[in-house]
Amino acid sequence: MKRIFLLALLISILSSLFALDFGATLSGLYKAEGGDETSQSGNIILAPWLTTPWASPFGPADFYFSVGLNTAFDDNTILAPELFRLELFFRPSSSLALRTGRFFWQDPSRLVAAGRFDGAQFLLDLGNVRLGAAALYTGFLYSETADINTSPDDTKDYSADFDWADFADTYFAPRRLLAALHGDFSGLRGQFHAGLLAQFDLSDAQERFHTQYLLLRYGLGYRVFDLAAAAAAGLENTRADGVRSSFAFSLEGGMQLPTAIRDRLSLGLRWSSGNGPHTAAFFPITREAQSLVLQPVLSGMTIIRVNYEARFLPSLSAALGCRYFIRTDSSSFSAQHLNDDSYFLGLELDGSLRWVPFSDLAVSLSTGIFIPQAGGAFDNSAPLRWYIGLGTIFSF
């Protein structure tokens, strides 16, 4: 029986090779930043990939694989291998699906975790209701690109440059185990998403930092208008402080403008709790930068945003934005020239252009400035901060 199963498995794999599709993506980014000091850096990523359908013994499946090299240029040149994707997506029936390997996942609120993870996800599609469960691990990811938030008492330096001679201690991201339950519900005049997420700290920290979250998101569109609201409530568990609560929410509304071009104007607000007598600083599992120049994490922060996006041609689009930053505590965000006299950090202005002359080539230019004098939290000696980035993606 075992031989028959292995033979069937081998035949199904060989037959899938006839539908094999493969290629590669070459992407690069150059960026220059200035403030107290000026720095230049960049990276080049070569990511060969392949995909194929697979008539597996468990039902139709798709296999995706991408592995390559990430070369970073700064004061040093760092060449690191990276597994970008290794995914098996099974569909035993029209309503059941299983995803396993390394794949992209984000929490229902989009406020806590988003990125590549290792693990498995189960999906059940009941029409207007879609349920799912996921078990995910972060400890095998490349720390430079995974952006996993370190726990407060973790003593390991995850920002250290990757070193081939010290692979184990310089390559891997902080060790976290995530367990999630989530549901997507249609027909409530929009889309409603809800979920529960638990994060288990598996680091060597003496005081491990475990968190649990209740996650909600609702989005709707009506003619030229759209609205999205999200919230996350978290519990943090430590022996020293016991159980403390934290919160975050976002609200964004936009509209298509009645102009000759395809453009959109949107307003947004993001808020997260800070350290205080009744709350803890909100702890996102992935450290997603909330702007181009200042780049704070959504922790102890309020961000008010206005964005304008326009597509002038099918191949050319642009965006302009401004953000105002307000701290909700005095400890979550730190920077040079920062004092405790005010929680108002300042104003950031940014813009970008994206040109896609061919379907397999895209070029982007982004720039921005942060004006600390627009707030009172930085002293008068704080300089303007600026950023210029030039990126390209080529697929072949």
C-alpha cells in the first residue's frame, strides 16, 4: 500500500512539471536620507520563482517557490540568501482550502501583523461567511526584511548586520509563535472582518512578553465613496506588570473626484495607546513604518493623514500626502533633539511617481520632508529631515 501511494505521488508530481511556469524578479532600491547626518543606502534583490499546479492525492493544489539573494549596500555590502515563498495551496473541495509553507499573511485589522510567515492556514468558505485558522512562526525569517518587533526584555541585537561567520546569531528574526482565528462576513452593506490572535514569545528573554488581540475591520464602498474602519484591543502579559490592556484604531474615508483623470482624495486617522496609568503602549507584532521620512511604528502614536492619488496615463500615476504626528506617551517614540515639553511631533510632506512602461518593468520615485518646527516636541536645533528613494522592479 505504501509503494502504491508513493508511486501515485511521484506520477502526480511528474505530470505537474508539464505545466511548470518559472521566471525571476530583479528589484532594486536606492535611498538617501538627511537630517543631523546624511546617509545613502540601497539593496538589490534577485528572486527566481516557479509555480505549477499539482494533482495531489489530497485534491487540486498549487505549488509556489521563490528563493534568491538580498544584497544590501550601506557602509558595508551584505549578501544574504532569502527564501521569499514556499507555498502549497490545497483545495480538497470548493469550500475547503489549506495553505502551508512560507506565505504572506495579515491579521483582519491590518494593525498588528502583516508579512511573510512560516506555518499553515486553514480556510472554510461558506459563501457569505469565510472562516479561517492559522498557526505561524517567525524564527526562520531573515531579520532584516521580516521586521518582527522585539520584546522589551529580549537582549539579542536583531539590528546587527548579517555575518556569514555567525549565521545563527545574525540571520534569524525574533522567535514568535502566532495562533489566529478569523472570519470574513459579506452582505452587511460591506465587508466585516473579525479575529482573535495570540502571540507567544519564544525568545531567550528572562521576562517573556506574550500578547493577545481582538481584531475588527469594516469596509464599504458606495458609488465614488469608500470607508474603512479598524480596531485592535490587546492584552500584554508579564510577571512584573501583570495583565495590561492596549488599543489601536484607524479610520479612513476617500472619494473619487469628478475630474477628467482618475484620481482619489482620502482622509485618515490612526491612533494607538501609549504607556500610562491605565493602558500599555500598543505592541504591533510587525514593525510597519507609518511614514516615509520620520518612520515611527504604530505604538504610542496618533497620525492624521491627507492623501491625493492620480493616474494621468495607464502607465503613469502619482501621489501627494501630508501627515501630522502626535505622541500619546513620552517613551514609545525616541529621536535626537526630542524633549518632553510637547507631544506634537510635527508635519511630514511626501510625494511619489510610478511609471510602468511595460507590464514587466516598473520604476518609482519617492521623496518627502519632515518639519519638526511644525510641532513643539523637538527643540529649535532640530533640522529638517528629508528622504529620496528610487526603485525599480523588472520581471523576466
